[in-house]
Amino acid sequence: MTAYPEIAARFARETASHEMTVLHDDGLYRHLRFKPKEHSFYWFDLITTPGQLVFSGDGDSFVFRRLTDMFEFFRSGLMRDGSIEINPVYWSEKLVSERDNVQKYQEDLFIKLVWEQANHLIEQEHVKPEQADRFRQAIKDDIVEGGLCGTADEAYRTVEEFEFYNDPSKEFDYRFQPDVRFEDAWEWFNATKDFDWWFLWVCRAIVWGIARYDRVRGYGLATLAAPKLETPAKASDLTVYRASHGSIVMGHYTSRQAAMDHVHGVLANEEGGDVTARVIWRADDPEVDEPEWECWLFDDDMSDDSPTGYVVTPLEVASAYDPDADE
């Protein structure tokens, strides 16, 4: 049975009309885009360079490192019957980008753990048997229903502040200490975290995208997945690509890749070495056929990325004078 079936169902629903576009495919250097034609909801890119895979899309981005060919690494999630089995525990260990968003506090897990700890306290007779019902009601009133549990900080503070007296007459007498407190909350509170739905979605998207890529190549249909901008232009059309930084024009090229290569070369001089593995190109509008591409660069430890200010802009050059065109 597929792990995380609710994520599998959600992913299938949200990618039902996704199409694959091969923006770049040269050995271990790949850039694949998956999105529906009619909108950009849940679009995502898979970008590989030797030794790493970058997932970028309609949510948090992730960078994985393990094998020289990271497609080979993630193919372990594709079963012989064509089904997908993700391994978020192992795969999250291969992240070199920020991991804080991989696992998040889950309120339902917190409530479950509180009841487990409450029952343990009753079994250990920290709560007197005749006070068990009143204790459970106090848990319900002060934590489960009446406490602040929406965030991890709020939930931890709520259990830390909880107090229970077996003799209710002592509750407001400063001479007596509470009989029950969650003094060991720090030992079990970390179990209130689970994998965030988006990371599970991403894991599934990576395997699904690789399987689709493999299938297209296996059937010899790779050219059908090439972007429209790579098809030969009509004699009357010409698109050139401008590499620039702010108002500084670096050059014009007949291919987008050549313009991007110019940017890579400039960044290599600025950074003191090849930056190809740290670069991500992002379209300013994924819905158009010829978007402007913005260059982002990961820092040395691949934990964060930021815009470089370099862009590659498609420019349409007219082949003849049009007197009706705007002046």
C-alpha cells in the first residue's frame, strides 16, 4: 500500500493536467518544467547538475545531494509496477538546503501525545484513582479545548503551565505544590513534528517527474516536449535574448542558453570559480511562452538563495517595417 495515501491522492488531483517541457537536456545538466497550460497552480521545475537536484516551484524550494546523477538516486522511488513509493526520512537526510520546513509541528499529534502522557500519569498513580475523571476534564478544559495549541511555542507553554491538585481545596493555597505537572514535556514534545505536506508532495513530484521524463525519452518523443522557443522560427520572426544587469546590457544572443552562459561567466569571475551548480534560473511569469528569466544564486553551503540582478530577456526583432505598428 502506498505510504501517505492522502498526499498521493492530492498530488494526482493537482497535477492531472500538468505537461512537461524540457527546457534543457544535456547529459547531467537538465531543466524540466511541469505545469498545466491554463494556469500556473502547482507548477514545478526539476533542475540537475552533476551531484545535485534542485526542486523549485509553487512553494518552498529544496536542494538534494547524494549521487552524481540525482535522477538515478530518486528512481529508487519508482516501483516495477509503475507505482511511486517515497522515502521522506532518507531523502530529507540528503538535503543541503534549509531543513526547517521539512518537518513541522502538528496540532493533532500534540493532542494525541498529551492524552498518552495523561493516561501514563494516571497509570503511575500520580493522579489518585478517584480523581482520574476530574484530571481528564482538566486536561480537556485547560489544554485540549481551552489551551493555546496552534503553534509549537504556544503548545509547549500550555503543557508547561498545566497544574493539577488531587485535593482541589489546595489549588489556591500557596503552601502546597501541585501533584501533577508535565515536567518531562521536553522529552516527548519533539514527537509532535511530522513531515509537512508540501515536502511529501515534493518527494512525489520528483519521482513522478523523472518517470515522465524517462517515459518520453524511452519512446523517442523528447523533441515533442521541447519548449516552443527552441523550434525554428519562421522567416518573418526573430527572437534574440538580451543578457543584462539593471540598465547595463551585456550582450544579445540568438539562443537563450548563450545569454545565460554569459551570465554564468560573469558570476564565475565575481565569485572566484564556477557557479553552475549554485545557479537557478526562474521565469518571472511561467504562463507565457517567452518569459524573462531571473538569475538566482545559492550561497556556498546551499542553505539560501538570493537574486543576482542578472536577467535574460527575450526580444522580438521585426523583419520588416510595419507602418501600422505603434511608434
